[in-house]
Amino acid sequence: MSGASATVGLSMQRAAMLALTPGAKAEDTILLDTGGTAAGAGAAVTQALKGAARIIVGPLFAEESRAAARAAGAVPVLSFSNDEALAGNGAFLLGITAGQSVTAILRYARGRGVKRVAVLGGSSRWAAQGVAAAERLRGAAGLDVIVLPAGTVAASLPALLRGVQPDALLVAEGGDALRAVARATAGSGLQLLGTQQALDLPPQDMAGAWLSGPNPDALSDFAGRYQGGTISAPGLIAALAYDAMTIVEMLRAGGVVDRNALLARPFPIVTGPIRFAADGSAQRELAVLVAGQDGYMLAGKSGSL
């Protein structure tokens, strides 16, 4: 609610409040400010526990989440972070992770006949975790995964791929890196694959690519509720805040709000049905989208949980 990410915090607050069930008591939901720091997150959780909180929703970033989980003890923390390194630190990861995104797109690609995939990484933590996820899938259902050398640039891809001869190329990064790869491989007949990070790009820049992400229809329904006649559209983090409170309301309705209740069932939420594991990681069902001249079109799902 303050600090560098205060604007995001305000959108998260608005989205979370939309998920409260009719008749919910205002005093049952406590809003606390982390200030965008690990120390602030730890102090906020300590204050929440003094108010007898049974579950913590947030915080946003990885270091905040570590501090929050340490302070929370046995009280579950639903973190918005997508950093898979948080697994085992006490927090449940609600953010869409690189592993979830890569698993979804490779599962779909294999179902469409892709057998040999080249994987291009990058310098970000997301890209490294995405490459690791691809390597874990090597051999699954006959999938052959070839990780390209670190530092491979787009201009060298055509020659490099002629030697590898893959059916598809998975780019773990988004942004300019993916745009450059799309240009370098255009017209090659190679199927381009991307992760959640790719959805920030105009679809025209990578027409024909298969990408994994939340179902756009579910996001559109949420966005309509969020905007309520205004022109301010929500981002993915706001959707995660809505999802977190949706999960809390489901637990409240069941009468038990604790770690075991979080582990007992999948939750059908806007950003993709999710099931948590004991270490805080999660399986998630994502949509598969095809980039086209008119936008991102729904092509299928990654599979049920």
C-alpha cells in the first residue's frame, strides 16, 4: 500500500475485495501494508497474527514472501510470487511459475505430435527455471529435449537448428528476446513455443506461436467485474489477488482454514485451476493460445489436475 509498488497494491486490494462473498464481515479481512520490503512483510504478518489471522494473503515479491513465511509459522501464506525457489520455505506459490508454463506448453505440443524440442534459455531467473522444467520433461511420453548453448543469439539460430533438427523451438524468455527469435525463424516451418512471459508482446510479432497462460475468457470475465464501467483494466497480479481471496472464501465456506485444507483439493480459479503440494509448489492447468494477426486465440488446455 506504500513504497515503489503502491499502485499495484491498490489494484490488488480492489480485486481481492471483489471476491468476498455477500454478507462477509469487514472485520474478518485485515488489510496490512508491507511497504514493499521484507522487514515490512515480517512486521505485517506479526501484526496479523496478533489479530488471530488464520491465513495470510500475499505478499507480492520473493524476499517479502520468505520473511512472511518465517513470521507466520504454521499459519499458511498464499504468496503472489512466481519464484520456484520459494518452494519449501513455508509459503504457497500462487503466482504462475515458469515450470507450470513450460510444462503446459510442452504437454500440449507433445499431444500435437511434437517429439523433438530445442530450448533456448536466457539470463533471467524465470528463464533458468523454465529450462530446468523442460529438462525434467525429457523422455516423458517420448519427448526429446535439447537445450541450446547458453548465450545463443537469434542470428545464429538458423544454422544451429539445422544441426539439431527439432520439431519445435521453446523460448523460455519473453520480450525482445522472443521477438528476435520469431524474426530469425520466420518461414522456417519450425513451430515456435513460448511461456506466460510472451503474452506481453503483440501477437502479430510471433504469429503462429503456441503459448501457455491463463484462459483469456476467464480473465475477461474477471476484468469486466473489476472495471465496473471504469477504464482502468486489471493486470495479472490483480487477478491473482482475486484468486487468493476466492480460495480463502472457499476455505471459509468449508469451515476449516489451515494448511491441510489448502492441500485437500484443487481450486477452480481465474488464473488456472490449481492444486498445492506440501512444499508450497503447485500444479496448474493453463490454457494454450495461438498468436495470430487478430490476437491470441484459445487452442486448448494443458490437461486436468
